[in-house]
Amino acid sequence: MKTNGARFLESLGIAFEIREYKVDLDDLSAIAVAKKIGMPPEQVFKTLLTTGGPGAYVFAVIPGNAELDFKKLARSAGLRKVEMVPLKDVQPLTGYVRGGVTVFGVRKPFPVFVDEAAILFDRISVSAGTRGTQLILSPDDYLRAAKALDVPVLTVDLTKSDPEDHV
């Protein structure tokens, strides 16, 4: 299925693969999507819309098996604090529904902060802009496409550290 995200990548001449899956409205998690498309959850990135206050919106793109560290994102974005945008505001701001948010083809582009883990992989998966459809592409191409939105795009550490890593 052609989505706004896929059309945007095509307009830039970026190679990608589309993978479709059956949507379960009771489980829109990236981990469930990863199982359905046959990729490890750490390669399936979720796109979260956050806010640092009125008119201050930023996307956080993190691995499907990770949790966003709001303090790290705020620091990286130069904001005092950030929090998730209320679900009711996501579609009016982006044009996309939960489970189908992508940085490509949004109503108004916002700065994009991509977790540094993305560059560890040959290919990553992100939403194509609709539930049930993922885009598979190289992290370099994802970053190149995000930069074409004419917004700041940074690759930084955005996820909470696993306490197990520090034992």
C-alpha cells in the first residue's frame, strides 16, 4: 500500500521495502509489530511525539524494545522538560493515528531526535504512516530523508539505561 511516508521516500529517490501486517487494536506495540514483520524489536523503531510546552514539539524515534528517557530528550532538544503529547492531540498535530505515526508526510514537520542505536543496523523499520504498514530502510537513508524535512535532525542517546547493564 502506498502511504504518504512511502511517497515521500520515493520523491527523494530513497530505496525502501514495505511490509504489511495484520493490525491488532488491542496491541499496537512495536514489539508486536516486530513479531508480525519478522524483525527483532530493537530494529523496529517507534516514533513518539513529545512536547516541551506550548508550540514546542519534537519527535523521538527509539527502538521498539526501549523506553524513552524524557530527561535525555529534553537535554538534547534544549528544553527544560518534555512529556508525551496527549493522545487526542497526536492526529491533529501529525495527521497520523497512534500506531501509524511517522516523521514523513506530517502536517507540520517537527525536530527529529533518533536514538543512536539506529546506526547499529543495516536496516531499520519505521511506520509508513498508517497502522499495518512499515517501511524498511537503511538508517543512513532514514536520517537523510528526515533531514530533507528542513528541521533539526540529531542522533543521540534517548533511551533509559537498563539497570542490568550496570551490575
